[in-house]
Amino acid sequence: MLTGKQRSYLRGLANEIQPIFQVGKGGISDNMIKQFNDALEARELVKATVLKNALVDTREVCEEIARQAGAEVVQVIGSKFVLYKESKDNKVIRLP
């Protein structure tokens, strides 16, 4: 569980990164969860966008992906969300 200070720090880091995933009307698939897991292991911090044609709410998508990937929700704003998961082999981010 992230503290407020850690969440704030991660939000600042997430400002500079571009979304690397898009969730559309197909929703969440097993393949998408695997891709999120791989990206979280490599980067630790991932930003994604939920497209307008998606049939689900951004917060619902974010929380479901976080639950299945074992990640922490950092931020949900509009159609974008940010997830964090500490890497096992490739730790780069040092939380305050």
C-alpha cells in the first residue's frame, strides 16, 4: 500500500511519461494483463488510456487491471490512469 507521499512522488514521475497502452471496446483480456505485467516489471510505472469507445469506466478498468496484475493505482484522471508495481529484477524507482 502506497502512502500519500509516495503516491505524490509517483504522480510527479508519471507526468513525464506517455501512455503505452490503450483499452478499447474489447475491454480487458488475458493478453493485455500479461502485457501490463511485462511492462510493469520493465518500467515499474505505466500510464494507459481508456478510449472513448470503451464500454467500461476508466476507474473500473484501472482497478481491475491493478488487481489482476498485483499493482498499485497511483492516479486516475479523465481517461488516463497510472499503475505502479515494484520490479523484482529491474528496480529503478526509489520511493520516499
